Amino acid sequence: MERIILDTDIGTDVDDVMAVALAAVSPELKVEGITTVYGDVDLRARMVTKVLHMLGREDIPVMAGSRDVLLRNREIWWLGHEGEGLLTEADRDLAYDRRHAVDFIIDTVMKNPKEVTLIGIGPFTNFAIALAREPRIADYVKQIIIMGGSARLGCNAAELEHSDHNVSRDPESAALLFRSGAPIVMCGYDVTRQVLVREPHIRRLEESGSALNRAMARMVRIWLQYWKRDYTAMNDPLCVALAFDPTFCRGPQMNVEVEYDHRHPTGHTICSLPRTPWTPPEDLEKPAPAGKVKVCLEVDADRFMSLLMDRICQYKIPCAQLQQK
């Protein structure tokens, strides 16, 4: 069983909610805790708590983390619909664990060397602060799986096609993370945008008989109305699935740098094989040495979407939890 801590900015896009649900219902995972990051972390923590209650997983602790980005130099991106479709007035006082997320991350990883996987599906501020306070986390963590960035092959600084939310909102934290030396799996937006929820998936959620699934369907529709499109990507659940089945994605070990010099756009990830412009010509024919980050370039989208929908729609709350409700 894989032990994980899930760090999320749940609330704006609907994929975080589905990632929390997938983590909570997957028998291959032992969720040590779920932490929130970026902006109104209290509201985000109450959202996670509500999801876990609806799944009968009150045993999973929830902690709020960093509200601001690492250098407090960027405004928080907030749309205003966060929590709609899930939280009600009755949830304003939902209780959650009052330990700080960063303290929880440090304590859990350091007490369980090489056993805990960190999964980051929001800006990486909590991870960066934890690494700054306790650099040994890079050696003690089993791996760090992140939804962030966008892969690009090559060694020059040509402009990338895409920057993603999680890196671009706090690129300094992302840079610190990539430079930490920790074993990282980067599942970027160029890959995750291939796993899509469309109308048939929404209807299946609505028809599943689960109150949470109906709430998630409402949240999907709110999100699609905002973006004026008929699909949305399941960016974050894919990263959760990689913790128990890494074969969903394929890609090489690479080096990753983050552009954060405050030009527009900022937060691009530059992914390169570990060669330099000064690599001797005779060495260019040899296999490239491995970089520090596994960069996902391909995804088995159909197989993943089947697993995601089956896990969420077929989950039944354990009888013990039902009797307590």
C-alpha cells in the first residue's frame, strides 16, 4: 500500500475534488493526510473535509497550509465560485485538524524515511517551505508527484507553448522544488489535458446515486459554464493514479528548470536531456544520462478515464461508516 500526502488547491477547477475522491476510495493508497494551499486555505480545508465526510473517510486528517505564495509577490487568482455546488451554510464551521500543513508534511516524511509520497496538485508553496525548513526531506521522501509545468525537449530557451497554473502562480516555489534533488515525477499540462471529462461522464456522475457524485457533476457544470466549453481535463486525478500505477504515463528522466524573472509570461518549465551545448559531437550519439525528474510525455488516457469513473461511481461507503451516520 502506497502512503501519500495530497496537497491541493481544491475549489476553483473541479479536478481537485475528483482527485481527493480518487485518493480516498483507492484501496492501493494509505492517505496519511490531505493539506491545502494557496489563497483561502480554510475554505479549501472545509471542502476537503466535506468530501471526506461524504465518502465516510473521516479518518483522514485535513490541514490548512500556506495562503500566500513563497515571496508574497503575486496576487492570488480567485474566481469567486469556490465551494459552490458542494458547501452549504451548514458547513461554515466544519472542523479540521489545526496543525499547519507544512509541519505535518515535515513530521510525517521525516518519521517515515523513503515511505511517503507527496502529491502536489496546487502551487508548490507548502512543499517549498517544507524543503527550506528541512532540506533532508529531499532524501527522506519516497517521491514527489506533481501536476505542473509543460514539457519541452531541447536545451535552448525558446518560448514554450504552455505554462500551467500550479507553476506559474508560484514559480519560485517550483524552482526550489526542482532544484532540491528530490525524486520527482512531473505530469504536465501538455499531458493531463488529454484526459477529459465530457457530457457522458457528467451524466454518469449524476446517475450514480451518490450525493458526492451529484455535487461533483454540479461543480463540473459550473466550471464548464465559466470556461464556455463542453469538456474539462482531469489533471489532478491523473497524478493521484500515478502513485499506485505509474504505467498510466511514460517519459524519460530529464532536467527541469523554471523561468521566473517576472517577464510575461512567467513560470515556464524548461525540460532538457542532461546534455549541454558543449557536449562533444562524438558523445551526442551515446544515450543521454538520466536527469533528476521523470517527465511524463505520453498518457494512456482511455484506460485512466475508465479507472477514474469506475472507482468514483462504483464506490460504496463502508457499512461501519453508514451505521455511524
